[in-house]
Amino acid sequence: MVYAGLLLISFQLCTATALTANSLVRKDLSISQESLPGSGLQSATPLNDALQQPLIRSSLETRGEMSSVYSGLMLAGIFPIVILALGLLAQFWSSSQTWGVWSASLKESMLPKVDAKVDAKPAVEAKVDAKVDTRWMQRWMQRWIQEIFTTMLPKVDAKPAVEAAPAVRGMRTSSQIAQRRVLWHLKEERPLHAPKASAQVAIAESGLPEYIQKYFENDASAMTELKEVLDQRLRGESIADGWWSWSHPNSLSIPMPELMARFHCDGLLDWAQISSACLAHTYMQIIVTSGLGTQAMLHEGGDEDWADSLHRDIFFDWSARGMKHLFFSKIDTILVGCVGRKRIVMLPPKALPANCQMSSSVKWSGCDDAMKQICEMSREDGWVALEQYAADAGGAAFTVCPGTSCHIPADWWHIVRPLDEVTAVLSPSFLRGSFKHYDFPA
């Protein structure tokens, strides 16, 4: 818009100048015509009239031609000069780096080439080159004018994009936006369902035993039971309900990026910025279930006791490291889907009473009537009613699939049920408040 305005102003100035010149010439013509015969002034003799008439006509024709030439010169000469002058002024006004760019361009594109020509040719031809080199100013002017019309003028259309450039440069990538979202929920202790926790290939059901034996503690009996279940699946036989967990043996001795890659949540945060001191190391585990019954829901009762699976995660650490948090802490847990699907319902801390401050189970006698009625329902009906109860209480319900994850905030009540016959989730866990002092990614 600036250059368009300058062009319009320059055009008006040149047009006004040309019109003024025409008016002056015409005024002179009118004065000269007053001396013609019949204008009120009589010539001395008829001979003089005859001699003066051709001369006056020639003078008038010359003046008319001069008027046209003068106007053309005004439009052809002053108009480009004014445009260049105003364009240069606007360029310097809009950018303090313009002269630096032009001078650098001159130095790199003109002067080095001149020196290269002189140095590259024999000494005999140095004088010829010197003559050519004296025209560097002309070449620079041509280059400068070309840069104005090819670089400056197109900016009239591109100006909105130039103004938006700082915002574009400041925009974050989708990965950074996702990491900021995860960190915000960790800081604020809010539940979150993250659509993609890692770019790694999901663990196959048949590869579970190998994966567990590679990274987790050795539990021979549990591994034997798991392999038997998987063999039954391959033979097309029905499988019994089961629930197993394996802990990571040396979580504190492995760099966080490598550890989180093992837990398939390397895409959630920039783990290089997170200290391993925040880990609830005994809760760094993989949980595998078989079947769809209540025995696959973290409790040992019958179908009528399905609500006993509702709990919160409590971490006890009786080592010297646990002295920092008085050997007890509530923890933030991330569930990362590996095999199959699981449904999870979460309720805020104040939605249900606990038996005591350090208890992980619900004090059913202190629950409201609605919750007591839910506990008396069958598992299928009670689950539907529990999800509605959680929504009314400010909780959440998510389905965790392979590759996705969810955050269970510290002190939040939750219950998980399998939706497929074989499921596996990774559950890296962290001491409460560990992320409070970490800054958001830039």
C-alpha cells in the first residue's frame, strides 16, 4: 500500500507539472497571437504583414512542438526519478537493515567479481579490464534499479504475509503443543487422554513375553501363566480371567529418555528435561490381563464385588530416598496402551471418602446413596451408572488403545476394565508435584 500511494502521488506531481508547462506555453502563444493581423494592433505596412506572417506561424509551430517535448520530458524523466527517490526513502524508513543488505549485496556480487577478473587475467590485459571495471557504478545502478522493481514492488501484495511473519515464526509445532498440553495437565493434576504417546511400533500380543523378559523383573510363575494363556488363544480355546504385573528393576539408573522409550511414552514430554528423582520407581510396571471378567479388574472377589477395584495409587518408599516425602506419597500415573483396549473411569479426590489418608481403598460406609446404589448393581449396569456418576462429579472416562495414553492425577479414584480378551498397559508413575517447577516447552 505504501508503494502504491507513492506511485499515485508521483504521477499526480508529474501530471501537475506537465499541465503547468502547457499552460505557460499556451499563454505565450496567446500573447504572440495578439500581434497577428486582426488582433487589434495594426502593422506598419502590408509588406511587413506578409513577411511577419510566416515567421509567426513557424514560431507558433515551434512553441507547440516544444510544449509536447517538454511534457514528454516531464513524464519520462521526472516521473521515474520521483518514484525511485520516494521508493528509496520508504525502503530506508521501513527497514533499518536495507542499506546493510544492499551494501553487502554490492560487496559480494560486484566488487569481488571485479577483483576476480583482474586477478584471473594476465597483466597485459589489466588495462583493458581496468577500463571495464570503471563501469562498476553503472552495473551497480542497474542491479539496484532491478532490485527495486523485482523485490520492493512485489511487497505491496505480500505485505500482510510480512506482517504475519513474526507470528508464523513464533508458532509451535504439533509436538510442542501436545507436550505443553500434557505438562499442563500434570501440573494442574487434571485427567488427560493423549491420542499418541509414541511413534514406536506397538507391541504385538505374541511379542509380550519377549518384551517383558527383556525389560522387566523375572517372575517365572507369572510368565508361565501368561504363555499358557497366549498358547490357548492360538489354539482358539477359551481363556480364564487373569491379572499380572511386572515392575521395572532398575528405573533410577537409566536415563529418562531411554526409560520412557521403553515405556512407549517418549512422545509425551521432553524427558531429557525431567529428573529421575521424580519417579515412583516401584510403580514403573507393565500390567497384563486375560479374559473379560471381574478377575481381570484388580480384585480377587466375585462378580458382585466388582466395585472393589475402585482405588487410588499410593506409593510407600521406606528407603533413604523416601525420607524426602516422609516415606509416603500419592502419585501421578500414566497408562500407555500396548495390547488390546481398556476402559478407565476417574473421579476427583473429594468425590469419594477414603478409609484413611494413606489408604488406597474407598470407605463405602461414608459414600452417598447414589454411590451405594451403584455398588449394589451388576457389573454391566453399575459400570454405566458409574460413568455418569463420574461425569456429574467432575471426573472423566477414557478408552486406552495401543499407542494412546491417559493421565491419572495423584489422589484421583479410578477403576479399569478390559474390553478385549488380552490387554497390556505400561504405567510409568511419578511422585506428586514433581512437575510443578518444570517450564513449558518453548
